[in-house]
Amino acid sequence: MRRSASSLSHRPRVFLDVVLVVAVGLAALDLLLLLGLSINPTHPIRRLLTITTLYPLPIDLASVGATVTCRDPLASVEADPMAYVTFRPGSRLFLIGAALSITAWWGLWLTVVFQLRWIFDAVCRGEPFLPSSVRRIRIAGWAVVGAALFEPLWELAVMVYMRSILTIAGAAPFPPLALIANELPLGTLFAGVIVLALAQIFRVGARLQEEQALTI
């Protein structure tokens, strides 16, 4: 049984090792980019850091709606004039805050990978239902939930910052509510909840294994 568990967990472990190396590399590149720009915000590498979003134009262009047609007689379609904004920050304080934020975000995902690697090691040893495994799965689940919640909070902070320094046709911009709703990482949040539920399953398995050992 130990050999079977080891063979089953070998490929996922290799995959997690690859994911870990790639994640650390990407996190390092993001951090170096932001720290480099915080030293010199006008460096040409700023082209690699862009914030893009859509803002409704505070004007009424009836002709815009007339240019969009739909062949489905039961469907409805609307067209609003929008400004596609590409923003490259130049504030050192903002860039330092972004560096700290990206470090925290990557830290949460690296926590997930490290916990999963430890769990697969336990599977390789033929000990999947350990109390420590339950704890680590729970940590991974909360890390996924934290990463999912972190994204909209960061985007909200960026939106507030951009609203404080940008104007469109003389007014402070505000993205459409539909765009904000589409950016919510509900899938990631749901995945975190599933991992937390998996932790409860492992907790039951660990308790049953312990009771079986006491019975024997």
C-alpha cells in the first residue's frame, strides 16, 4: 500500500515542485519590477506595469447605440460610450504599496503550494489522515480564501487612488458596477471553501483511523 500511495503522489509532487519554482520566479519578477520603479518611476520598464480599465464617458452619444445591432429578435443589446484607460503609476508611495501587496498575494499562494507539498509527502509515507494534514489543508483553504478576498480589496484601493487623481471630461471617474461585479473572483473563493470542506473530510478520516488503531 505504501508503494501504491508513493506512486500515486509522485506526479502531483513533481507538478507542485514545478508550480513552486514558477511561482517563486514570477513573484520575484513582480517584486523586482515594482521595487525598481519605486526607485526610478520614469524608467522605461514602466511599460511592463499598466493598469487598464473602462470608464463611462459622462456624455450622451445616441449614435453609439445605433451602430450596434443584433440578429436575435429576443435578445437586447445596449452600447455605452466608454473610455479605455491605460494608467502607469508614477507615485513612489503607490509603487511601494503595490510591492507590499503583491508580496502578500504571492505569499498566500505559496502557502497553499507548501501545504500541499507536505500533504503529498504524508501520502507518500502512507499516512494521509494525520491531524497535521487536517491542519495544513485548513491553512491552505484559508490561504485560498484570503487570496480571493485580497484581489477585490486591492482593486478597490486602486480604484480609489485613480479616482483621486484622474478626471474624465472634468469629472472623477467611476467604473461600471457590472465591470466591478465581473472582477469578483467567485470561482477562487468557491475553491477555497471546497478546500476547507476537504479539511473536514480529512478530520473525520483521521478520527476514524485513530479509533481503528485503538480498537486493534
